[in-house]
Amino acid sequence: MRNNIYQLKEQSRLFVYFTFVVVLTSCNNLGKKGEWNLEYKAKFESDCKVEINSENEKSLLKLDSLTISKICDCVASKAEKEFAPLDMEEKNSQSQMKIISTDCARDILIENLNKN
């Protein structure tokens, strides 16, 4: 279980970096805190899935596509409540995004374990 948590932390660090890249390359009028543009949110979730899938190939813990989708939906929903899209590039948002990513991954994985 500790290895799984370590891997999730590593994945969340990469996700945060990737999120910053997405924000910097995306277009204007992305929305505001609590009201992201639907296109931006969809792109955020899509990029999240790509990033997790990329890390999933190297990981000992293999995540199915439904689990990845749930994690990315959770991260996007929580990030939308906390940040305006362009605020996510600020330094103080990085630590909060790590927390959000780790919390979502942990919660979804625990939910999956409890189903079994």
C-alpha cells in the first residue's frame, strides 16, 4: 500500500506540472473560479487522463480507464472550485493542486478497494 501511495504522489507531481503547461498554452476566456468554460474543463480532464495513462504504463499499480476518469473528474471539479484557470499557474496553487490530486486519487482508490 505504501508503494501505491508513493506512486500516486509521483503521478500527482507530474499532473501538477502538466496542468501548468495546459494552462499556459490554452486560449483566453477560460472561465473564472467556480465557473470554468466547458471546453477548458473538458480539455483539463482529457489532458489529465493522458498524463495518468502515460504514468500508468510505468507504474506497478495499473489503473483501469474508469478509475482514471473518476480521478480526473474529481481533480477537475475540486480545482474548478479553488482556482480560476489562469490562477493555476501561480506558485501558491502548485501545493494545493498536489493536495487535490493526491486526495482524489486516494479517495477513488479506497472506494474501489471497498467495492471488492
